[in-house]
Amino acid sequence: MKIVSVIGARPQFVKAATISRVVRNRSDIEEILLHTGQHYDTNMSRLFFEELNIPEPDYNLEVGSGSHAWQTGRMLEGIESVLLKEKPDWTLLYGDTNSTVAGALAATKLHIPVAHVEAGLRSFNRIMPEEINRIVTDRISDLLFAPTETAVVNLRNEGLEEITRFTGDVMYDSVLFYKNRMEKEPVAIAFGELPDTFLLATIHRAENTDHPSRMENILRAIGELPFSVILPIHPRTRKIITGFTVPSNLVLLDPVGYLQMLRLTMNATKVLTDSGGLQKEAYFLGTPCITLRTETEWIETVHDGWNTVTGTDPDAILRAIQLPFPEHPQSQAFGTGNAAETIVGFFTGNC
């Protein structure tokens, strides 16, 4: 069996590394890795491949940045070319990026079956480009791997129950694997001096970065805190933030690797983020999270008391930061850490 795995952005590198470890230990599956080049600089791409031991991509389209239409169009053209050459049995897609939807469209039009990892997520906010990518990809896929029971219910409500399989979350697999590695190899996460007490923040979604009032609110809340806030900053966000007054307690870092990000998350008092992936990583590592959006796809983290959704209202953010440590332990809503094995099992008939 031959599978073409399409990746392009940081969260997809992490998910693909988890499944590739399983696939490449088998003799009955050949994986072709296709990198669209959606994230392409050293810290956003190359570093992740190196530290996660992801095999060199068989193809790199080097698409880079651009408008949604331009970027998706170039990806469609490149992915189609690879699929025509490789003639895989399946196309495997991850998450909700332009790389995801381009892979789904290209494969479907060539009548190549599509499997979607992390299917069924819904924010019910169609202003988000990611929401459109999710809906389109799920609608035209042939096999949907749902990370939570909530995702299963969403797909059932959309009439897609027959092709839906609950697998657990490959990101949970990943955190368990690399947390164990970090404990055995502390040098792998060597870092500069960090404050004894700090919050960790990430801000990258257009719904925040493209609205000055929301950015101002976030920075205002950060500026009122009595301790440091570390912000590994996306290149796009760095350009935007220069137009604002940056509070003195905000420590800007260049983008960090996956292992360093896990270390920061583990050591932070709390996390402030608009990232879906970081919400989950904080949850898995036992760090309370404040989500700088008006909704979250990962409602399980909220129900368990480890995530508070505040939007960008400064008072709501400050109240959430002052909340006590959650009383309830994390549930097993994201599975038991064997999602990758389960997914590969569906391809090989072992599940």
C-alpha cells in the first residue's frame, strides 16, 4: 500500500512525525511525504523536521506565503502533479490548513481516496478560514479520523457517521513521546535563562493580529501583570506588533522548536494563546490555559476546568489569570496515547 502524506505547517509536522514513526516500522506501507512549503523558514519548518526526526520530504512544493486563493491554487497544481506521478492508494491529510484543503481537492478530483486526521473539529465560526477548510475537507474525504467524541458527534450531525472512526488525538501521542524523550535527553531542550515565574503566550490568528483593538487589548492585559510573559513570535505577528506599544514585561523570542515549546509550556504558570494546538499541549502537560478567542474547538479542555475562553477583553483575561489551579484532573477525552497505531490499523485492516 502506498500513502501520500500532505503536510505544510508546524502542527502538521508534529502529527505526521507521530504517524510516520508507526508507518515506517512496517513493511506493508510505503509513505511518500509531500511538503507544500506553507511554513518554510528555518524555525518554522527545517528545525521541526530535524528535532522530530521527520524523514526528508520526497517532494517540497516551496509554495510559501500568499493570499488564500493564490496559495491554495499553487498547492493544488503541485499536489496534483505528485499524485499523478505516484498513484497512491490513499492521500493522508492533517488538520485544517490550506495544505489540507488543497490536498483534499486534488486527490478527490483524481478519484484517489482521502483520509483526514483530526476530522470533525468545529468552531461554528465561518469567519475563520480554518473552519471552511475543515468543513470542505471532511465533506469530500473517504475516511475521517476523529480525535474526540465531540468530533464524532459533529460528524454524525453532518451525516458523515458511516466514514467516521474515533481514534484519539495524535497530538497526545506526540506529547507523551517527546516528554519522555526530554526527560532522558535534557540537552535536547537546552534554553537560555528563564524567569522563575512566567506566563507563556502565542498570538498568530488573523482574527487577533489583523484587528488593532484586539491586539491592543491583549497587550494591555499583559502589561498589567506583575511577572514576565514570554512570547515566541510568529514572523507575521512580529511585523504587526511593531506598530503597538509593547509592555516592558513582554519578552519576545524568535520562533522556537517543538521541544523547546513543550519545555516552556511545562514550566509556565499559565498559557495565553489563540492556538488550538497549544491549548491541547497545555492541557496534556497540566498547565492552565487562557484562550484569546471567543470559542474553542477543544471544549473538553474547558469542561475539565483547564481552559478558560476569554476573547480579548482585558478584564476577562486578567480574571482568568487569577483563577486558582483546576481541581479536576484531565480526562481521557483525547484517547490513551495510541492514536497513531489506531489510524494505521484502519489502513491495514487491523482495526
